[in-house]
Amino acid sequence: MVRQLVRDWQTTKAMDGFAKAEVKSRLIALSLNVIMRMIAGKRFCGEEEEQAGFSEEARRYWKLVEEAAPAIGVSNLADFLPVLRWVDYKGFSKKLARFHKERDELMQRLIDEHRSKSKEERVEKKSMMGVLLSLQETDPGYYTDEVIKALGTGLLGAGVGTTSETTEWMMSLLLNNPEALKKTRDEIDARVGNERLLEESDLSNLPYLQCVITETLRIYPTTPLLLPHEASQECSVGGFHIPRGTMLLVNAYAIHRDPKVWEEPTKFLPERFEGGKGEGKLMIPFGMGRRRCPGEALAMRVVGLVLGTLIQCFEWEGIGKEEVDMTTEGSGLTLGKAIPLEAMYRPRQSMLDTLKKL
């Protein structure tokens, strides 16, 4: 992604040295590649392709995701009035059926591609599908193609949009808060320097960067209502009687912005988490307990690496004098920006030598 940004800057920069970047599509391409490398051991978005590196297959897949997103998590009138099941409200059922079919076909192609490889190739380029297909040989009744496809689609669905959306909110918040952006950059300069790119091992040594990530997840939890849970037994919640089997939605968005707990809850203040000051206050962007998101560690590393690298390598500014819109949110289960983030950027002078080596 950094190489692509540098190339685009060289061809589109203006007199002041800045070029415009549509950040959202680049973050989606990066997230798709991270997850697909885990699942199938291959890139999903080619670096030389148009539209921020999207291959034709990746563009088609993500277009389906965007079409299906508004239909996921919405209230369906047929759930309350069964007679309406004969009517496809807003065509949601058709959209979801088409999305499921296309996604299933994509996963089957990847499985068939892996199946055609030799055992030596699978071992050399280890991936989730390679491991599961090896297990399928010893236990075909359990490790069926359907199980493998379900695991793959689960990772894609849970990991791509959430990671890219969180990074997009972080970039937006920092563009609107240049002091925090400068403080983050100064910390990276002091602890990483400019002779190499930031690495995963550096993240634990960048406490303010971690505060920025945590504060972003507080204000904009990527899954504001978490995932639906079910009451395993009769209980009482907030004075309300909850029968066994009732669906429960936890409003992390409201909990994170509770004025009884947080001072100036809607204000972006990474400093509120410095030195462990935020400990003891309920933060549940990934849920909690046994059903906590299993991808939390991966997500925190990816967003830390991406945000830190973008800040280390480039100077960033908003477009014009207006602040980035932080109030218009998209629809669906996850909390994304309705208007994709665009920003002006240019390589930092101190990083030019390092960027030339990429």
C-alpha cells in the first residue's frame, strides 16, 4: 500500500507537493489481502491493478459486500408478520441469496485450487485451507468442503470491513485533531526513527499510538451493538424480566459514551488512557467473556501497523479548511463512514531514502 501511495503521488502531486488519496478503498484492499493470505495464501488485490490495487474478482466481491451490507442486521417485517414472507421486502432476500451464491463459488474455487496442489506445495505455503484440506484426508466426514467454506467466509466477513473501517475512523479523527497526529508522529520518530519502516515488534513501545487506537474504538466501536446473544436462562437486565431464549443486543456504543463514566464522552482524547488511567472503565469493542472476538489480537496489530506506517511515511492533511465529517454513519451491523475518507498526503522528507528502498 505504501509503494502504491508513493507511485500515485509521483504522478498526481500538485505544486505544493500534495496529492489526493481516497483512503477507504486502499484500506479495504489491504484488509482483503491480509485475510486472504491467511485463508488461501494468496493476494486478492493485485498491486498493479487499477482502483487501489483491486483485481476484477476482488472488485466484484466487494461490490456484492456493499450491496448486501444494508440487508444484514435490518429489521425484516416478515419476522413480525409471517404472512409477508411471500413478499421480498426491498429485494433483500434476493440480494442476500445472490451474495451467498457468489461468495460460496469464490470459496469453492479457492478450495479446488488448493486441492490441485501437491502436499509439498501446501506445506511450503501454509494457509488455513491447506491445513484443513490435509485434515480432510484423515477425517472427511467432519472437515467437509462446506465446513471449510464456512470458516473462510466467516473470516472474510468478520475481518475485512471491521479492520478497514476502524483505521478509516482513526485517520479521520487524527486529521481533525492535528495535535494528536503530531504527538503520534513524534513518538514514532523518537522510538522507531526514519531509517526503517515500523514493525510489529515496535507496537508495544508506542503507548500513545495504542491510546489513539483505544480512544477510536471507544467513540466508534466497529460493531456498536456487538453480535446478538441469547439468554441461556431466565434473568433480569436493568429491571426488565428476560425470558430464557430471548435475543439480547449489547449497546457498546452507548456504554462507551456514558457521561456518568466518561468525561466529555464525545470528545477525542487519547490522553484519557495514558498511564493506565482508563483501567476499570468498561471497554467492550470486541465483546467480553467466552464470546469475545477471537480476532482481537490480529485486529489490534493490523490497525496499529497500518496507522503507524501511514503516519511515519507521509504528511497528511484534510481537503480544504472544513473538518472531516464524523457524524454521517453508514448502515448495517458495523459502524462505517457513509462518506469515504479522502485526504491530501505527501511523503515525509525524512523518509524519502527509506521509501526509495521499498
